[in-house]
Amino acid sequence: MASKMNTCSGRAHPGTIAFANLVARVFPGCEIGRIYDCTKVAGYKTLSDHAYGRAVDIFPKDRAQGDEIFKWCIAKHNLNDITVVIWWRQIWSSLNPTIHKYTGVHPHEDHVHISLKLLKGFGLL
């Protein structure tokens, strides 16, 4: 998802790395994918949260694990500064806190996208 800033950060945020490692510990067998990548949101002109080092793509071992990661992120969003979770054509965001259809270019059927705001004390729970 997009942020209001317009230049890339140049690195992954340490909190994003810590969160990705937490997900990998809680969900054995998943793989940490892209964190920092100075790219635009697919189909848009705005930079993605990956461009600011505030998003991570987690590749679950199967759809069931992806479903669990998606649910866990939503349940723990306040403790971990999670703002957006996208998985299997579904999206949840702190601005629209219901699970609804995701209509972006990439259906996110191979990975769970998680965006973080990383402004408050990072809870890691």
C-alpha cells in the first residue's frame, strides 16, 4: 500500500526486520520475502510501503498457513503497528478495519503483504 512520502528510504526499517523475524518464528516453514524495494504500487504512480522499508512479504508454506498469518496479523495489529494486511484477494487495513475484497493488480495468492507504521513502541507480540 502507499505512503504519503515521495522518496525511498534506502533501507529496511529495523522494526520491519524484527517483525519479519517474529512472523518466521511464530509460523515455522514460512519464508521472509521482500522488505525494502524502491518500487511503486503495481498499477499506480505512488511508492509502495516497501520503498520506505515498512512492509514485508511473507511466503507461507501453504494456503492454510497463509490464512493463519493473515488472521494473526489482524488480531495483533495494535501491538505490532500493522496498518495493512493483504492475502488471497482479501485486504484488511487500520483505515477500513474489516476484511474485504482486494482488487489490486497482484492478487497476493503466493504471499501475505504486511505494512507497518512503526511509529510507536514496537510491541512484537
